[in-house]
Amino acid sequence: SAPRLWRRLSCLVTPDRDCSPDIGVPSAARRFTLLQLAVLAAGWLLNFTPAALAFPLVIALLVPIRTYVLPSLFSPAELTVLDGPEEHAGMMADFGADDAGAGGYGPPPAMKRPGGAGWVFYSS
């Protein structure tokens, strides 16, 4: 979230002892923030080149970066702190952690037929 980003940005120029305690390990927060700024700059600079049409590809690459690259740069505990508790809870809900019957994939409860058989399609 934006307030957490601002706290991590301020941690870039302050000593470890003065960094906000909710950002976790200051060195990990600094690396994460610098990586965020680098990706933001790359996306922004891409818009000034003839390859600007590839901008959606940069956005799509954020998922594999988060899934495969960040775990090799940060420990799971650091990532949990850097993601923040609200993002982690939201991500788990998005993947169906609370809907074991559908395995996280399937229609929302309002779209399921009574008895759970098949999909219901509504037309207007």
C-alpha cells in the first residue's frame, strides 16, 4: 500500500534504528523498495520508446517476477512482512483458501446451482 511504500522510501535515507518497525528488516525493505523503483522506472521509460506497445507485457511480467524472482532474493518471512498482512490475506482469499470445495477455481457462490451441479448462466 502507498503508506508502506512511503515508509520504505524514508528508510532508504535513514539509519536502521530510525526506520519504521512495521517494514521488517531494513536491509530487505531497502532492496525491495529499490527493486520496486527500478521496475516502475523501466515501465515509465518504456512509454517513451517505440516499444511502448509492450507496456502490458511489462505489467503481465510482474506476476512471474513476484512468483519466481522475489523468493530467490528474499526469505519467506521477509516477503510476508514486505507484502503486508492485508495483501497476504487478500491474495489467499483470491486463490480460494476459504473455498476448499471448488479448489479455489470455479464460479462464485451466487453462480453455483443448488446442490453444486454445474454453472448457472444469467442473461438479460
